[in-house]
Amino acid sequence: MSLLQKTKNLILHVAVLVRACIVSADRRRLRGLVGVLHKAADAYRKMGLPALALVAEGPPHEVTNGDALAQALAQADALAAVLRVAPFRYCMRRAILRYHLLRAAGRAAVLVIGVERTASATGLDGHAWVEVDGLPFREEDDRPLKLTVVYRHPGAEPTSLHS
């Protein structure tokens, strides 16, 4: 992604968040989502991925459907893009918030983490996303389909990595 596109995306995210701060219900939702991210980070540090997923799962701050859900997801994506919460990268923050909102709306969302081999120092790169009806939800490309899934919640964890 070019620097110009990254700048445009950042401006769009900030605009979504500024608009959300004007409406009291949206401000409450944003505070709740910030809380979900921080609780998920604490749970992950203390007990690992299963605890993170359970924290992200509920209880919901607000059950939303239709247009309200679409607006909440846009706000969550914007928040994930601008709020840094260690130890999570952007994709994990976005996946946690999407998972939380979709589950709160009664959708059968699945939190998924996958890895691929790379030429980097660690030899691996990871990505987190949400699946609905067995397909990646609102991913910009087909990257999740190329990764080896190492964690899925809810669902069975893989027993081995592909070579």
C-alpha cells in the first residue's frame, strides 16, 4: 500500500472517530471497545489466546444489527487503526473488535490466527482475522486463505502445522 493510500485511510479513520465522539451512544461504544482491547491484552498476557478470545466474546456492550452494526464495525476498524494496544498489531486489534461486535449481534463469528513462512528474522509472519459462515469477513485481500491456521475460536485448534 502506498504512502498516499495509507494517509487517505488514516484520514478516513480519524473522520469516523471524530464523528463517533459527537454522538453520546457512539462515545459509550468507543469507550467500551477500548475496554475490550485492554481487557483482551491483559487476559492474553496472563493466560494466553483462549483467555483473550473469551474476553473478546462478551459480555456485549451493545447488541447491534443492520445499519447500526455496519456503523459500529466501521468505528471499531477506525479505532483499531489509530489506538495502539501492546502487544497487538493492527490486524489483531481489528479482529478482536470485529469478533466482539459480531458475537454481540448474534452472528456466528470465529476469531482466527494464521501464519506463513517468510524470509524475515523470525521466519514467520502472522495475521488475525474474523470468519463468518466459514469465510474471511471484510478482508482487503485473499491473504487469510494462504495462511496456515494455528488458532481458531470457537473451534478445534489444528494439531500440527503444514510444512
